[in-house]
Amino acid sequence: MKIYDIRAPNPRRVRIFLAEKRLELPLKAVDVGAGANRSSEFLEKNALGKLPVLEQDDGTCISESVAICRFFELKYPNPPLMGVDAVDQARVEMWNRRIELGLFRTTADYFQHSAPFFKDQFVQLPAYAASAKASAETELGLLDEALEGRRFFAGDRFTIADITAWVAIELGTPSVFTLQPDFKNLMRWHAEVSSRPSASA
Amino acid sequence: MKIYDIRAPNPRRVRIFLAEKRLELPLKAVDVGAGANRSSEFLEKNALGKLPVLEQDDGTCISESVAICRFFELKYPNPPLMGVDAVDQARVEMWNRRIELGLFRTTADYFQHSAPFFKDQFVQLPAYAASAKASAETELGLLDEALEGRRFFAGDRFTIADITAWVAIELGTPSVFTLQPDFKNLMRWHAEVSSRPSASA
């Protein structure tokens, strides 16, 4: 197995997930700047030309970060990062989706609608970028509230929801938002997650 | 257990999922028009005020449609709607996410940025609505290509990815797009999925 990789937030989610599982896979860098992700060879692996992609030894390819994480969770259940029993798995999925469709999406939208890197890929709308930035700040406040009295988003255990939130915060700081000292819960959580060895993955 | 419900696309995904599992749960209608989803009682169940919400008999609440589906998939594995082995589960998740973050998101974005119903909830940007509509049309073409030589999105088996795509198409037709006869694969797939008893859920 190997993973087609790039230094970007979604591949980073998978790298952190693997580090938490203590799994080491060959990472094959794809030169997106040179258009390698648009080659016919790569589009066979993922028709959307996006990264990361997990390639099995038989050539089967899985894309979408959370789908790749799901594969490793099922193959290597320990430590569990996507919940244990049915209610817990559903709770982790709820938090991961809420954070992904909230903070992660709005932060990424801000960059897609404002960063020069994306100007040829999207019709950039400055008014939408401004709206996304304001939404990201709101989402950050909601996450601070969610962490009141809880060590991690889904409870006592570190999960994929924490990975998604941490990567979104790394992406958004400082261009989109900064972690205000008022966000006591989020500051405490962020310090703990940042100190995990997987944070350097 | 009960589900807090409303006639809207995300709750519909859960209703179809339950119908495919042959599960019948009490559905409790929430009067969103009257603001019942913003009551302190409901916000205790889902701080975001969104539907659907699954409430367990012990009061535990799970929101986010796919997280609710995950719970029922784990409790009632047959028929499987989220894949079987690790590769298959990852493939289903890949397709479900691709469709949700593609066709479903862009279609919903169009309405959020153009429909009078949403004018008090969002800063509506007509330019963004137009961009979302164009993206939804592009996504529809990609889904037609994806169904070439395949009965369902993730292969031979009907899955949650088909539910997400079908609900998105019901939502988008005819305001955002229409299924063109050119989309032969999608037309064939749509006719088959529409004929399933769960389509009326």
C-alpha cells in the first residue's frame, strides 16, 4: 500500500491519523504545482485529481481523507479513533462532520475565495470570502462551548474529530482567525493536542 | 428511540435509510416555521438547532444524518448500506462524501443563497448562487460518468451513496438542473432508485 500525498490540510488529517495508529506507509509526493494530479495516470486513481489517495497493492484506490481513515480504522482498530460501540461511533461521526462542515469548510472556503493560489480554479468572490471568514469565527466560538467540561470533542478519548478541528485551526491561524484567550476550553484543548507526537506528521 | 423530523432533504436521507433497513421509528415533527427548533428544550438535543436528531431512550441525542445512519448500520447490519469489508466500507464512504460535498452541497448552497425561505438565515450572495448552480450542473455530469458500467455508485449494491445522490437530485430538480437525456447512466440509475419502495419515505 502507498499514499499519494501533498503538504495540505486533508492529506495532513490522514498523516496524523496514521501516526496515532503507529502505522508507517510509503508516502508518494505528487507535484500539484506541475500539474501531476491532472495527468491521465493520476486521474485513473482519482477522477477528481485530489489528494490524498490510498492505493492498495492490487491497484484499488480510495480517495477522500475520512474514507481512507475508515479503512485503517477497520483494519487496525487500536487505538480506536472513530469510536467504539454504536452510540460512540455515531457520536464521533457527528462531531467530525459538524467540525468538518463547520470550521473546516468555512476556513477552506475563505482561502479558495481569496488566495492567489486558487484564482485559476475558482470564481473567487470577495464577498463570499468575507462571509466565510465571519462564519469561521462563529464556528470557533461554538467549538469552545462544545469543549466545556470535556477533554476532547467526543468525550474522554482523542478521535478523528480532534484531528479535523486541529488541522482546521492550523489552517486558519492567523489569516482567518486567532485563538483568543477568551476561548479557555479551546486553548487548553489546543495545547494538549499540539503536544501529541502526531502533531508533527 | 425517536427521531425529530421535518420535510427536508437531510431528514429524508435518514427516512430512506430506515425504510431500506425495514425499521420503523416514531417520527416527531418539529415545527421549524414556528421556531420550535430554536427552543431551549430542542437546543439541548442539538445545539445547532438542526434536524434530524435521533434521541435514545436514555436521552442521548445524535445529530447529523450520516451519523444517525451509522448508528443504525451498526445496530442492524442487514441489509448493509455502508459497505461490508474494509475496502468496501471505505469505497462507500468515498462515494457518499464525494456526492455530499459535490452535488448535494452545491445544490443546497444554491437554495441557501437564493430562496426567500433562507433570507434571514444567510447573507445571500446572488453571484455565489449562480456559481453554485453551475457547479451542481458540472457535478451531475461527473456522476453520470461515474455510473458508466456500474449499477450503483459504489458497485452492485445499493448504498447510502445512492440515497445521498437521489435526494440531491430530487432537491435540485427542476430549479437547479434537469436530468438531461444525454445523461443515460444517470437516467437509468434514477429510474431504478425511484422505483424502490423507500423512495416514498
